[in-house]
Amino acid sequence: KTAAGREYKVKDMSQADFGRLEIELAEGAKITGSLHMTIQTAVLIETLTALGAEVRWCSCNIFSTQDHAAAAIARDSAAVFAWKGETLQEYWWCTERALDWGPTGGPDLIVDDGGDATLLIHEGVKAEEVYEKTGQLPDPSSTDNAEFQIVLTIIRDGLKADPKKYTRMKERLVGVSEETTTGVKRLYQMQANGTLLFPAINVNDSVTKSKFDNLYGCRHSLPDGLMRATDVMIAGKVAVVCGYGDVGKGCAAALKQAGARVIVTEIDPICALQALMEGLQVLTLEDVVSEADIFVTTTGNKDIIMVNHMRKMKNNAIVCNIGHFDNEIDMLGLENYPGVKRITIKPQTDRWVFPETNTGIIVLAEGRLMNLGCATGHPSFVMSCSFTNQVIAQLELWKEKATGKYEKKVYVLPKHLDEKVAALHLGKLGANLTKLTKDQADYISVPIEGPYKPPHYRY
Ligand code: NAD
Ligand code: SAH
């Protein structure tokens, strides 16, 4: 009998929690994902579908799709709109298609990376409100940001046919779980402005995400991207890492390990001091621009490496970004530099030659994420940590959809779940975790079964 006195004879009662999770998702969650359509993401998608969800997917980057992963998922598991080498127009078309669940409304849940699906809905709702009040359509020429012009054009073109599409979508939406630092930043900004339209779970700031994926993931996939794109010998080179946050730390460690002399640029004195403690130099880009061989941006900020820096670099210096958008590197300034010549060595590896000096620099993935554009992103083990958090976040939002637990705010997952994600990954690596005695647990004031650290602990 169960604790409630219910009779049963089943094979394995320890499967009840798993069954409950599957039943909950089987109630028909429709999930739209906007996240690099890679092999690792394919496993995430199939986990969500195995739990009972229906899924539509697009990539969150024009170069990051692995076409064989996209094809397998499209054939076997979910609707997919993604291929390697989309134009920006195609990219936003894919995002719109992934959000389009037909006349009944949009998705119940979103998995976002960088916040583009979330952005399209927010901009769509904004435009629909203006249209309802004033009859005015969004005007793409109101911005000089070429990508935002495309977003406004897509919204404008759909508005007349269906002036309530995004409003219906936001009303139906239970919430979003966001993968990355920059996407999370956008969500907190919306929360602060009071414009966030649905609850959000910040997956990035699970310790088992940002302190693993951003750090060890980039430590693996930065050199992978560099080598696949250029076959450069890293040993002996001078490498500059702009930004020494989680991503920068992983990149600097990889470059140092490979034998490069690493120089860091930072704006934050704490991160700068961390770099110094690791034996790295901290300088400005101007200090080193003409002596370094490899430049990597990891800041999530804009205007880090400008065309005037690039002009002063050594012949065949490599310039790449593993942070967020292509505006960390001044691609616009480079493209518009008078007389500059672009020679495509192979897809996502371009040599740009300046007319005055006839010397060139090598830019990877057109200034977009080089680890996903020139290589295959992070490997499966570390993505498993990230995506376990994603699945937990999706289940949590879905489970609480009717309870009001989550308001239109940004939440992080509780620490016991973070510890659980880590615990689930220990066995594979042969770890044998020490168990606290009751006495020890009391002595350091933690429960035997965790959580083991207070929320302010920094790892
Ligand atoms: P973070 O906040 O930990 O690190 C960014 C660092 O850049 C900070 O220390 C900040 O002080 C510094 N910085 C900001 N402006 C600067 C400037 N002008 N010059 C020098 N340094 C500057 O963030 P993170 O988690 O390391 O993520 C960084 C970016 O990488 C984000 O955009 C994130 O979305 C992205 N990301 C990419 C991958 C990938 O696989 N390519 C993985 C994880 C995160
Ligand atoms: N829209 C942005 C997104 C930043 S991508 C852009 O592409 O411009 C940064 C995220 O990529 C990281 O948070 C990491 O979790 C994810 N990532 C890295 N390798 C991956 C892989 N192999 N598959 C799926 N996602 C990956």
C-alpha cells in the first residue's frame, strides 16, 4: 500500500517521480526553442519530446546549426527551422516560424538563448498595442540597426493580417527559460522597466551552467574553433582576451595551456586582479594591438575591437568573438573601410586586407560566435549540465503554471536543484562523493542532504 493507503502492484515504485514528470509534460506543453541547433541541442529536444512536449525549434545564431542534427530532428522528433549559413532575413523568418503554432496561439513555453524569441514577442506586442490605438504600423526606417529593421519588417508585414498574434501569444505563454548571460541581462532590464510580459527562469546563473558551460565549455571550444578555422600554432603566440568573466577565464586558460602568452583587458578591477593572480598581464587593447597574434572578445559588450585597432594589427593576426553579437568586433567599420578587400579563405574564415599597408587580418565567423561558427560549440558533457538545468526549468514553469508561483519576474533555480544537476554528472566521471556525518553536518550547520552552501557563496 502507498502512504495514502492506496493498494498497488507495480514493477518499480522508485519510478513514480519520473512518471509524474512525464505525465505533467504529456498534458501537452508546446515548446518553442531558439537555441543553437546542434547535436547537443538535439538531445535536449528529444528529452523534451520524451517527456511529452511538442516542439518547434530554430537556431539562435545564423552560423551555429549543424545541418545533420537539424535534419535528424526534423525527420524524427520536432518541427525545425534552421540551417548553417542563414541570412539575417532567413534567421528571423525561422524564429517567426518556430513561434507560429497556428491560429490557436503560440507556445506554452520558450527555451531561449540570447533572448531573440522573447524579443520578437515583446516587440510584436508593443507594435500591436500601438496599432490598436493609432492604426500606425511599425516603421523599419525608424532605426539604423540593420537587424532591428528586419525584426520590425517581419512584425509590420504580419500585423494587418493578424493584429493580435503576439498579444495572444503572450497571454498563453507560461514562461521562458534563458540560457545565456546576455539573454539574462535583457530579461533583468525588462523586469526593471516593468515591461517583462511573462515569467522567466535564468538558467545561466545556475552554478552548474555558468561556472561550467561558460568556463570549461569555452576552454574546450575556443581552441577547437581557432584550429579548425586556421590551424594556427597557439604556442609561442601573444593572445589577447578581452573580458575576464566566466567565458574569458575559460578562453585565457585554454590559450595559456596551449603555450600562448596571454594578455587580458578588463574594465572590472576584481576580474583584472583575478587575471593577475593567474599570472596573466592586464593591459588595454591599445597597449598591445600591434604586438599580439590572436584577439578574442568575450565581453558581451559592444565596440571592443574597432577598425582602427584592426588596421594596426600584425599581418594575419586572428580576430574573433566568443561572447555575444558581432558588434563586439566593429564589423560594420571593417566592411565600410575604404578600399578594404575581403578574401574568403573558406566559409567563416575571411582575410581582410587594408589598402595602405597591404597587410591583412583574419576574422572568424564574420565576428559572430567563433566556437559555434567555426567548430561545433561546447561538447556534450558540459551541455548536459546546462540542459539539465533547462529541462528542470521547463518542468518547473509547467508544473506551476496554474499556481501563480512565478510572476512576471526573473527567477533562478533553487540551490538544491543546482546541486542535483552536479550530483547527476559525478558518476560518469568516476567521482566518489564524501558523505557528511550527522555530527559534521550539525557542526557546519547544513542539512546532511544539502544544500551545502548559502546563496551568497560564490564558488
Ligand atoms: P561575464 O559578465 O562573466 O564576463 C564578461 C566580462 O567582460 C566582465 O568581467 C566585464 O567586466 C568584461 N567587460 C565588459 N566590457 C568590457 C570592455 N569594454 N573591455 C574589457 N572587458 C569588458 O559574462 P560571461 O558569462 O563570461 O559571458 C560573456 C559573453 O559570452 C556573454 O555575451 C554570453 O552570453 C556569452 N557566452 C558565450 C558562450 C559561447 O559558447 N560562445 C558561452 C557562454 C556565454
Ligand atoms: N544569440 C547568441 C547566443 C549566445 S550563445 C548568439 O549566438 O549570438 C552562448 C550559448 O551557446 C552559451 O550559453 C552555451 O550554453 C551555448 N552553447 C555552446 N555550445 C553549444 C552547443 N554545442 N550546443 C548548443 N548550445 C551551445
